Amino acid sequence: MYQPVIGLEIHVELKTKTKMFCGCLNDPDEKHPNINVCPICLAHPGTLPTINKKAVEAVLKLGLALNSQIPEVSKFDRKNYFYPDLPKGYQISQYDQPLVLEGELNNIRLRRIHLEEDTASLIHGEKGESLVDFNRAGIPLMELVTEPVIKSGEQAVEFAKELQLILRYLEISDADMERGQMRIEANISVSKNSELGTKVEVKNLNSFRSVKEAIDYEIKRQEQALEKGGKIKHETRGWDENGRKTEHQRAKEEAHDYRYFPEPDLPPMDFSKSDFVDFKELEISIPELPAQKRERFIKEFSLKSEQAEILIEDKNLAQYFEDSVSELLTEIPGNDKNKNIQLLFNYLASDIKGMANEAGITMKDLKITPENFADLVTLIIKGEISSRLAKDILKEMNSTGLDPRQIIKEKGLSQISDEEVIQKAIKEAVEENPVAAGDYKKGKQNALQFLIGQTMKKLKGQANPGILRKLFEDYLSR
Ligand code: ADP
Ligand code: ZN
Ligand code: MG
């Protein structure tokens, strides 16, 4: 049996205000080409780079979050190659003294994380022409490299997803794969013994799904080639998304092909001497990470792990949940804590989240505050409003930002608790549905549910559900 081994190289565009070595805006949304450019990122002769401290701090912050080592000294190097998307003819990168060494994520050992600059974007036209947009040239690009210890495509995807989440929690990148903010390359080999086999590097992976499929495909391809007595070529292959296969791109280049040497225009960064970076501040700026939050949510709020996952996936949603739960628990302390939290969760995961999605905004920008949301859930739990009325009130809260009591008052939505009114509707419903009424008397609980529904309809969903139910049971047991 062949054992597959995978190592990942993941590039991430950092969400800094400005570019890596000049003052140009780092704006991934800029549609007009060649707007965010200057003599430095266009490589005019005589210009000099300066280090963007925020980008350095972002990488160090990630290193701290992943329990990595931060070497005392780190430096930039020139990686030389010729391509039209690289105006200087070299990329400023890091070779033998990266910012971050080792560390771990999801039980996968990391080798290093370094900082470099992104290239320009090439746009290939229909008539065979190629255009260059330098807006992206010089955007801070981080590269994380794992050790070759991953065992499957699935494990690789889990790793990459967790990294994406952490990058978002740390607010150092949106790490959106579709937008090219996170780019994954997979190195894959198979072997029958403890020695590593010859690896193949696979590029062109534009989604998590492609990462998994490409790795699975490549493992099979290599196994079959070796079974037939063939050899694995050390090469770079590309994932063909339509054909669902990898295909040869080029022979793998070696480090010496790049003629790396220390960047003479930038001083090495000595973290021991200078006050270049305040590590205490950095530590403080690291929020609770997804793994801890996941575990805490399950324990503290008795959530199922799938429920916790829905919240964890979006830091703002998780925060919203916690804020509204804490409000709810001050309004309704007591025994039904977990039941009440479940009710709140359900409204949050479906209605509230849906409203934010529909509006294309984050939970932070939602007009419904966690306090007002908790108030609404409180009203439902106390039986002061029905779930049907709750939905209408939520809609109103979403457009006005008002609290639920205000809306109930202003819209005259107040619940019908008037027993006489309810009694009358019950009487009508029973008369219109004699079969159901008979079924209930024979002991069928469904029939009661049906009749309550019919009555609620007559009252436009505004009857106090507690009172309605009680009166119904009284009425039918007469
Ligand atoms: P290169 O010098 O060819 O770029 P590196 O040693 O720098 O290779 O490793 C690059 C990536 O490839 C790392 O993620 C590493 O874990 C992975 N890797 C190295 N050797 C193997 C192998 N035999 N099989 C699978 N992955 C490997
Ligand atoms: Zn510039
Ligand atoms: Mg390498």
C-alpha cells in the first residue's frame, strides 16, 4: 500500500491600508486598472522600498496565534525571475530568514511563514494581446508552508479552512479564495516505505473543492504510475477544473534558479534591539481563536457541535449570539436556560442571519441590536407574542432599528389577550371543523394543534398563544 504525503504552500494577500514597500493604496476592489501605482511599485530606476510595518505585524500576529517561533532577526531577499507581471525583474521575498518558523495548526506542523510582495495581474485578451494591471503589484503577500505531514485531500481542506477562519478572526485578510486572496498549492507524493517519494506540485486550485479533488486525483495517478513500474517526475502540474485532472505545466524550478540574495535596499529587521514591533501589544490584539470559541460555546451554552460551527464560522455572528444570550439571561434567569438559548439560536441562525445575508451586510451593520433581539425572544418566551407575530415584528425591527415593544405599540400589533375575543374565535373554529373536534375528544393531539392553528388564523396570528391554548383545552373538555 502506498502512503500519500502532502505539504501545502498557501499565499495570502494581507488586508493592509497600503502596499508592502510603497504608500500606494492596497485596494482589492479597485476596478480601474493602474490607479494605485507609483514609481516604486512600477520599478522606476532609482526608487527605494520601505517596509510596511503593519504587514510585518500581521504575519507576526499569525505566528503568535499558531504558537510559532519568531526569530530575533529576519530579512528580505530578492527572488529573481523574468515575467511581465514582475516589473523589477525580481520579487522581494524572504529566503533563509523568514519572519516566522515552526508552529502548528490542526495538529499539522508548520515550517515557516514569510512575507513577500504580490505580482501585477495579467489580463489576456481575445485577440491574443496581454494587458498588465499594476494595482495588485506590491500588495503584501504572506506565504505559509507546512511540513509534509498531511495524509489526505480532506485533511488538507480542513487545514486550509481553519487557517482561513483564523486569518479572518485576526483580521489580517479576508482570505477569499474566489477573489484570489488565498491561493493554495499542494505538494503531493506517495511512498511504500518511510522515505518520502518524489513530489509533484499542483497549482491552479481556486476553491476548497478543487484542492480536495486535485489531491485525490494526484494520489491515484501517482499510485497507478508506480504500480505500472513508472517513475514520478518532479514537476509542476495544473488542476484542470473542467477536465477534473492535473496536467503537466513545467519542470520544477530549484531554489538556485532564482539566484536569491539579500535585498540590499532594506535593512534586516532585528526584533531584539529595536522597538520596531511591540510584541506585548500584538499579543493583546489576538482575540479568542475559533478552536477555543468552538469548545467554549458547546460547553457554556450546551450547543450541538453543528450549531456551534454555524456561529464560529462568522466571528461577528458569534459575538452577536453571545451578546444577545447574555441579555436574554439577565431578562429571564432560571431553569429553562438551555431551552431559551436554543430558541434564541433558532431565530438567530435562520431569521436574523437570513436578513443580514439578504442585505449583503455583516452582523455588525444589522439594525437589529443584540439587545433588541433578546427583548423579542423574551416576549416570545413569556408568551406575550406568538411566533407568527414575532416574524412580523422582526421584519419591522430590521427596517427601522426600533425595539420590539415600541413597534408593538406604534403598529397596534399588540396581542389579543382578551378572552372574550379568543373564546368567540374558538367557537367558530370548532363549529367549522366538527370532525377535528371529534378527533380531539377521542384523544388525538394533532387535532388540537390543527384547531389552534385555525383559530390563530382567524385572529391574524395575534392571539396570545398561552391563553389560546388554555381556553381551547377548557372549551373542548366541557
Ligand atoms: P521546494 O524546495 O521544491 O519548494 P520544499 O522543501 O521547499 O520544496 O517544500 C515545499 C513544500 O513541499 C512544503 O509544503 C513541503 O512540506 C512539501 N514537501 C516537501 N517534500 C515533499 C514530499 N516528498 N512529498 C510531499 N510534500 C513535500
Ligand atoms: Zn506604489
Ligand atoms: Mg519551496
